[in-house]
Amino acid sequence: MTVQIPAPFETYRAEVQEAWIDYNKHMNMGYYMVVFDEATGGFFQAVGLDRPHRQKHKVTTFSLEAHINYVREVGLGDTLRFTTRLLDFDSKRLHYFHEMWHATEGYLASTNELVSLHVSQETRRAAPMTPEIMDRLAAIRAAHAKLPPSPYIGRSIGLASKPPRA
């Protein structure tokens, strides 16, 4: 029997809280990382890097890099739905991508692309993932490779060069 792998994973839902609203009357940029971190927790649970696994193997994950794109505003009381896809991995790192959707209106509000490092809790150094996790990640990557590309994956930050005005 073949196990169906969600593509993408639905990892988290949240409602925009009053404390998250800034002086522009929309969700403050700092809370985007907070809710994306919660989505990461849901993703790690789905791939098997959950609390019991971390405790049993004395491992954890650290973020190495994170990029957020703010696509469209969300405000107080808006319900948010998060999807996550695995882009790639090796024995010690995961590259994944979250999308934050307005749950009732259906628009893309924000994206978050990350690389995380698998770490030994004892040495605080990079540590290889178990064969079971590697096998699960390989199956997930194969399922997620079929998803359509996103223009928000692999972006870099900077200003486009323009020729000087005459």
C-alpha cells in the first residue's frame, strides 16, 4: 500500500491577534516570522522531526537562513492558512518553503523560504538525520517536486540596477 503524501502539506492555521497589529493597522512584520515558525513546527511534525524524535535522538534544528516576502496585507481577525513544501535536503540540512494564505479570501499574503540545520543537542554541531527520516524526506521531495514553481522561491534581495539619468 502506497502512503499518500500531501503536496503541499497544510501545516498550520492562525487568526491575526490584536497584539500583532502595528501602527499601519496591519500585521507587524515581526509576527510573520512568529507564525511562519509555528508552520515550521507543523512541517517538522509531518516529516517526523517532532518532539518525540528530537528527545529520543537528542537532536534539534537551527535556522540557517530565512527570507520573507510580504505579498498582501492581513489585518486583525483574519484567518491564515499555511502550506509547506520541501524543496531539497541533504543529510544535515532542509530547504523548505511556506506560503501564508488568507483562509477565507484565498489570496497569497506572504511566503517564507528557509534552510534549517539538523543539530546534535549534546555537541551543538551539525548531525546527520536518521535513515528513516532521510527515506521519508526523499518521498516527500519526490511528491513536492511535482508542484508548480513559485516565483517567490530562490529570490535574492537588492535593488535592480538602473542606468543613471542624464
